[in-house]
Amino acid sequence: MEKCGMTVNNEDVAPYFEESSVIILCKVMGKSDFDSKSVDENVYEWYQEEGVHSQYYGEIVKVLVKDYK
């Protein structure tokens, strides 16, 4: 990240980049795992190598908006 000029902030509920203009911090409330039967066959080809992903549900606990004034 240093090579990209990005600064990671780990002081809140989730890490984020200090350089971001809008940050939405969430708390994970649940997770659903997909299996190959639940993914459209046209999309499944993208996931054959690494497997399908999980979908997470969260509660927004804080929104940070950078003030450029």
C-alpha cells in the first residue's frame, strides 16, 4: 500500500484507506454461501477455478465523509 501512496487506518470497526472521500463502515450481521447450483450457468464459468463466493449482510454503523473545505 505504501508504494501506492495509500494509508490504512485500523482504528475503527474495519480497516479503510485514509485517502477515501466516503467510507461506509459496517458490522457483519450474517453470511450466505452460494453453491454451484444457485449460480446462473453463464456466470458460474467465472468461478470454476476458485469457487463461488459468500454474500455478507451488514449493519451500517458509521459513515465518514471527507470535508474538502
